[in-house]
Amino acid sequence: SSPRFERRLPDGLWRPAVAALSPSAGRPPAPGRAMSDAAASAAGDAADAAAAMPPVASDAADALGASADAEAQVHTAANIAKLTSYSWNIFRYIGDYLHLFGIFALLATLSKNKSCQGISRSTQILYFCVFTTRYLDLVDHSQTAYLVFFKLTYILTSIIVLVIFWKLDKTYERQKDTCSLPVIFIPCTTAAILLANEYSVLEMLWSFSQFLEGFAMVPQYIFCYRDKFSTDMGVTMYVLSLGGYRVFYAANWIYKKVQMPMYSDIQSWTGGIIEILFFTDYLFSRITGASLLRAVVLTVDEKINEIQEKVEMKVLGSSRITRAGGPAGESELRHRRGARGGEEEPQPIDV
């Protein structure tokens, strides 16, 4: 099947598995006895006769070959249709609507609070990149109304959220949104180039979006680690909905794997596992007050930011923190360290 046809399938269904299920992918040789010298000689004579075959017989052989190829294509199309039917399952529907609910919970929270407090702008930038790189297939071929609705909704709402952040920039809590985006973009881009199933623009962008989505919520989780005393229900509902969406999509993948053992989608699985690990730790921390990842993640985040600031100082002569201006910008890293412990460093008192 062509890559264009494969992208018609929901959430990048088939890709490498198509070749594995296709009869043309090859079968193991049938068992048989060792060929004797006489049989080998006879086989050679048959090959010579085939080489001398008249044009009419050759045309007949070509026709048989074409017929076998057509049969293989029908077999592959049948397997794709079967997998597609398994893709539209209850886990996928619940995941889709949890994702949609989470987006509207985010918009409602921003509107109600008239503030960006509690929300990571870095996560919103990552999701915008995920949607715009994954859903370019909207201009590539026609799709069901269900898919078109969700894809357009995701793209438009991600733009709206970024506009709100721009309008409410004074309420944005930069000192808590510390995740470095280049550290996410560079590995995801490299993985997309190395692991794409086909070296075409749409295919590599699709692979990039799958890897990137696995890290899209990481800045939000880091934000929540630094803002552990927050009690905003809107933010909690947003994070729970987005995490729950990935859990149900994982159940969707497991269901398809059980029904079709040859099904494979490494890009989606990799991103899903990463996000589910962070979501599980977030749930654990909300329920028990303890986190398995918080200390490690914040320590790594601070080290990355320190290295990034040193590089920026050498290359640009200033860092993004000092460019923020004022005492607040200069002491931002100290605020981050204070946030890790749940409290900020006390400010000096003028006398």
C-alpha cells in the first residue's frame, strides 16, 4: 500500500506491519528432500527451456505474475481493513473525548482566572507543534468528518491558547516554567529522521509529532512539581484529562495488538510510554503527596538550565534570564531552587 493510503488510517495505524502481513513479504520455504544430481540437471534444463520460451508463453507468465501481485494487494488491503475496524474501539473514543474535554477545561480555566497562572506555556508550544506537523494530511487527502473535526479543533484551540498567553503575558509564571525546549526538540527531530518508515516530508513530520507528543506534557509536570501547593481545580482537570487520554490510547494500542499480533507502531508507543510514566507519578503525588520523579526531574532540569545559560552567555553575551531584566530576572534560578523545596528564597530587605 502507498504511504498516502496508509495515512488515511487513524493514528498512523499500519505502516511497518503492512509489509509484514503482505504475502509478498515472503514465506518460509516448504520442507523437501535434498536435490539429487539428476534432479539438479533436470532443473537446469528446465531453466534453459524457460529462457528459450516463445513470446506467447512469456506473456502468459507475465499475466500470471500480475495476477499474483493483484492477489497480494487484495490480501494486504483486507488486513488493513481489518486493523482499521479494530482501531475504532471504545478505548480510542474515550481517549479522544478526554483529550477534547481537557482542551476545553484549559480554555475555561484561562477565561475564568483571567490569568495564565498554573499553566505551562512550553507545553502549549509543544502541542501546537505536534498538531501542525501531524495534521498536514488534512490537505493531502479527504478524511471522515470525525477526524477533520478533531484535527481542526486541536489546531485552532492551540493557536487560541498561545494568543491568550500573549495577551496575558504579565500573569505568566516564568520562574516555574523552566523546561528547556531545545532539549526536547533536538532528540525528537533526530529520532524522526532515523526512525521514520519513509523519507518523505509528511512521513518524517508525522514521526516527529509522535515522538514530540510523548514529551509535550513534561513542561507542565515540571511546572506542577514547582507549584505543588496549587489547588486550582481547572489546572488539575486539564492535567488529568490529558494524562487520561494517553492512558486510554495505550489501551487502544494493546487492544489492537491483541487482535492483530503483527500490528506495530513504535513511534506512538515510545511517546505514549514516556507520557504515561510522568502521568502515573503525577497521580501518585496528588494522592499521597510524595513523588518518585520530582527530585530527579527538577535536579536534571536545573542542571540543563545552568548549562544553557552558560552557553548563551558565551555565545550571545547574555542569557534568557538576564534578558528578562531586573532583579527578578537575575534571581530566577535561585527562585527555581526554592520552588523545588516548596518555598522561595527570602528577598533582601532594604534599610
